[in-house]
Amino acid sequence: MNKSGDIKVLIVDDSPTVRHQIKTILAKRPYQILEAKNGTHAIRVAFESHPDVALMDVQMPDMDGFECCRHIKHDPELKKIRVIMVTGENGYEQQTEAYRMGCNDYVTKPICDEELLEKLDKIVRFIQIARTAKKTIADTSKRPGSPI
């Protein structure tokens, strides 16, 4: 199975303080950390670096987290990026909108370290299982006489 160090996590928040807080939480895991200061910057970083997961604030200048998530999920090159909204927006309407835009999970601020890590770890396990399955299928299909 792939190592956690192979996982790229993009932190998207206009607050340097919040980005630092999330980086500190993620220091407990061997993830590769990328940062973006708003939605437009996040899209650019996503195309350049192909993160596995984006931890995204909702309220940001330029392009908010909902629009950025929608853009990621509708782009053929980016749509496999898993998005966890990390936001102070905790109302039912905001959560419904986030899921409608394609987010995979939702964490409210103030951030609970354990909750964020639990939700991120769940998504990372799924990514690792999918990568292992893809590799197994590719390896099996290369064998002579393979039905795949």
C-alpha cells in the first residue's frame, strides 16, 4: 500500500493564521502540504501540483470555497481531488450547499484536531486502497494469459 507521504494535501484559506494552524495539526501525519490563499490560487496550485485532498475554507476573497469546490469537481483533470470544507459556516444551508458543490466532508471551525485528522485519515485510506487496487489490476493485466 502507498505510504501517507505520497499524499498531497492542499490547505486553502485566506487567513495565514488558519493555514498555519492546519499545517500544525497535519504535522502529526507525513502528508506533503501545499497552500493557497484563495479559490483562484487553489485552482492554479491544483493544476500545477495535483493534490489528493483539499482542505478548503468557504468565505474567501476572489473565489469562495463553494465555487472553488464546484470548479474542481467539474474539471476532468481535477475532479478526483477530495474536498473537505473547513469553515466557520456551520448552518444546515451552508453544509447542504457544500455537499451540492461536491465536497466529500465538512469540518467546522474552531477546528477540532481529532475530528479533522479522523476525516482526513478516512479519505486517505480510501485513496490508498484505490491506488493499490489500480496497481494490482495493472500488474495483473501485464501477466501473460491474464483475462484482464
